Amino acid sequence: MQLIDGKALATKMKTKIKEEVDAMKSSGMKVPHLAAVLVGDNPGSQSYVRNKVRYCDDVGFESTLIKKDDSITEGELLAIVQDLNDDPSVDGFIIQLPLPDHIDAEKVNLAIDPKKDVDGFHPMNFGRMTLGLPAYLPATPQGILVMLEEYGIETSGKKCVVVGRSNIVGMPMSILMAQKRKTGNCTVTIVHSRTKDTVSEIRAADIVIAAIGRANYITADMIKEGAVVIDVGINRVDDDSRKRGYRLVGDVDFLGVSEKASYMTPVPGGVGPMTVTSLIMNTIIAAKGQIYN
Ligand code: GUN
């Protein structure tokens, strides 16, 4: 099994991104500016947003972090979105998900100016992506495409099974893998909670992309010999031997599956670092006006 080292690839890309930001600066352009809105104290969200802000600092981006208490009203959050839409210094912004239950996440998503929607979640970007038009691609699926391409993994004509149908990962991933594109041209199946025989579907796959958020759900007996296995899950499991009391594991039982897979991503150090890289690349595209001018 060959490990797909997302961390190493992300580090390599970070150097290139920093060079690009330096070049933008030298040519008199303003540096890209990413803003992030974090509501509440979900530990996962806090850690993701921290990584994004740190990445901005590392590559010379301007960044703004807007932190709000869980008690924020929908109206107050919509007003923040409007301010970010109107602020010419901000090239792109994200509203970290999940949002508290009393806020309609769809309404907030619809309020984002598609030009600044570097998450690619607004229907304008999602629709453009689906039609194969220039769009901000959602960060996690985009990062996975880059990894598959970098490792020279053939996808054309392969059977790809995407486990999970979220709007953030499973659904856009399945669309991209089916499209006529360099890394694509797969025959795609999405499996989800109502699938009749999930195991048989996964067992038939040449490429498995697991994005369900269930620790070690995919086990070796579900995997075809030689399959490529991409693990999007980041799950906390109790571990008293660790100082922080938990460790991170993916949706895939790494040790067992590594006996059968040809390529696979580790957790941590696989998909996660590439997700941040993609968001940053989308922000450069936004700053340069390459999609909407
Ligand atoms: N929560 C989990 N993944 C993401 C992401 O890619 N973007 C945002 N905004 N929230 C998330």
C-alpha cells in the first residue's frame, strides 16, 4: 500500500502559494484577504478555523476572524454576512459549519455573495460546478482531486463509491468524480443510510471515498483488493494514553484496510491539510477575480 501523504503535498503547495502571494505583492496587488466567521465553541470548528487563520499568516494573506457566541441571532449573523459582502477589502469568506440549530444555515448560505463564496457552497457556485462552468469548488472534494492527480491515480472508467451524501463533501465529490475531467470519468455510486446493501456496493469499488463521520466504519472485509481508499473522516475517540484524552481516527479502519488497499490517505495528515490548501487557492482565485471578474 502506498500512503497518499496529504500533509507533504500540502506543505509543497504552501511554498508555491507563498511565492505567488509574494509575486502579487511585488506587482503592486493587494494581498488576498480571507475572513472566517466562527459561531459557538464546537472544538472541531475551533480547530479548523485556527488552522485556516494560521495558514493565512504563513503565506502572507490578510485574515480576519469573527468569533461570536452561540447566542447570536440569525439576523445578527445575516448582518455580518452583509458587511463582509460589502467590504471591498475582503476577497472571500467562510461561515464555519455547523451553525447552532436556531440559525437557518441555508438562509445564511444564500446571503453570501457568490463572488466571495470561497467554500463553494452557494447554489450559484454549486450549480456552476455541476454544469462544469468555472466556479469555486468545495475545498474538501477539490483537495481530493488534487491528491489523486498528484499521485497519478487513474480514475477514468473506474467504479467510484462515495460513502455519505453531505452537501459539503459526498454530494459534490460524486458529481466531480463523474464529470468529464482529467481526474473524473468514473462510474459513481453514492451510498447512504437508506442504501440496501452498502457493503456489496463498497466491495465493488475501485475507488472508495469515505465521508460519513463514523470512526473506523469501513473495514478490510468491505474493500476490494487493490482499491484506492480516501478517508475524509476526522473522528475523536477516547484514548486515556493521550494527554488530551482522545485521538483522531478516520472513517476507515486504517490498519486492516492498509492490507488490501493500493493507495490510501491517513488520518490525520491526509485529506485535512489539502482541504485548507484548496480554500486558500480559492481565495487567490477570488482576489484575482478569475471566476467572476
Ligand atoms: N465544516 C466542515 N467542513 C467545512 C468547510 O469546508 N467549510 C465550512 N465553512 N464549514 C465546514
